Amino acid sequence: MLRVFNSIAGAMLALALLGGPAQAQQQPPFATTKVEGTDNVYIFRYGNSQAMFIVTSAGVIATDPIGYGRPQAVTTYVEEIKKVTNQPIRYVIYSHHHFDHIAGGKPFKDAGATFIAHKQAKARLERLKDPHTVIPDETVDSNRTITLGGTTLELTYIGLNHSDSMLVMRLPKERIIFTVDWLPVGSLPGRGMIDSYPLEWEDSIKKVLAMDWERLIPGHPGAGGRLGTKKDAQDILAFLQDASAEVKKAAQEGKCWDTVEKEMKLPKHAHWPNYESAMPFVLRRYCGLWGRGT
Ligand SMILES: [Zn+2]
């Protein structure tokens, strides 16, 4: 209780010193947090992106370097791991092929890590040859299990959703999954709709709901920094289904693109914190699907 009081008092003091709530909401540029109730599972956050890493007695399993346009995020990530353990970093596993999550891995490569990604991520990255993104050494087709120092991590390709290369990383003992961008926690998918597969995305959510897990570590911090639950995944599914059904009707009446993009509202979902900014991306993507066939 005293700690709670102190942190509230500290926050109020910071508010007073900084002169307003806008500044008081600023968070430190990065943070490393051990996931509650686990022995060795950590979240490294830098800015508004984050990745999971697991420390075992035989080395570290890291995920997404999150260094797009900011190489210092990756050197910080490696330094933060070294503060926790002297074990070598054995693996870096990419969640999917998008640069905002996987660019910048060179410091991990220099530390000797083996890079793993879904096979479609590797094929895409080989084509794009982004100078800042390490090409995976090994690939996953449908699934692969990594066992290291007593920790088991299952990598599963669950189908098309926000990208065509998404892995679900599951810690069966901890009943935790780490998967990125397609199950946002407490917000709607916005820009993440751009190159998505909306119909298959719904199938992927049904599949992930059938897996055994309790907590979800997202690739962008959830509302208030919380982890996700199956309820969050169900809420995203309900949103996608409603948005899809509404645009489908309008599209078949010839209202894509302009009318839908300018006029359509989904009042049932207006309570989501990023509703206004997400809707243009959502409506454009569903017009692509139902108004064009893509
Ligand atoms: Zn993405």
C-alpha cells in the first residue's frame, strides 16, 4: 500500500514539475520486465514495440530485434539481456517479416545467434534485400519445437492473417504466447490491415483460440501495458466479423470505395480507443476484399 501511495505521490510530483498531464504520460524510452509468475520470461520494450526473450541455463532465446530506423534499440536490447544473464544469445526468432519488428538484428548476429523465421519470411527478405535486416539462417514450415536449457518453445505457423509469415510462439509450461500485430491488446488493427488477409485472419483467430494458453505478449504494449487474454482475441474476431459483414453488404451495392470510406460507421465498435484512426484502414481493406475481390 505504501509503495502504491509513494508511486502516486511520485506521479503527482512529476506532474507538478513537468507542468501537465501530457508530459506526465511519457514513459521511459525502454524497459525490460520479467513476466509475472515465470522464472525466465522477459519482455523488452523500446518505444512502442516490444519483444519476448527467454533466459535458460543453456543460452537465451530472443525474438524480434525491433530496430527499424533506430539501431540503438538493438544494442540496448542486447545490453539489457546481458544485465540479466551471462548466457550466450543462441536464437533470434522473427514473429513475421515486417521491418518494424525485425530490422536491425546485426548485433545479435555478431553475438553468434541463429536466426529463425517462417519460410515465407525468408523468401520475402531474400527478395527485398533490406540492408538493415538479417536474413534468417533457418526456417519453419508448419511447426518446430525449440528445446534449450529445460525450456520448450513451440513455433507454429497458423496460416494467413496480418501477414503470410506469422509465427505463434508458445511456451507450453508457462501457457504464454508471443505473436505480433494480428491480436492487438485493447486496440483495433489499423495500419496493420494494409497487406492483411482478412478472411483467413478470422480462421487464424479461431485456431489460436483452440490452442492452450492463458496470456498473450503482444508486439506493441497492450492498453496500460497489460498482457492479452483469449477475450482480447475474441473481441478482435468479433470486430473483424462485423466490419467484414457491413462492408460486404455495401460493396455488393456498389458503394466501394468512396462511399464506404467516407460514410461508413460501426457504432457498436466506436468505444475502441483508436476507432477513428483505425477505421480508414479497416474500410479500405474490406473494400479491397468485397468490392474488388482481393
Ligand atoms: Zn506487422
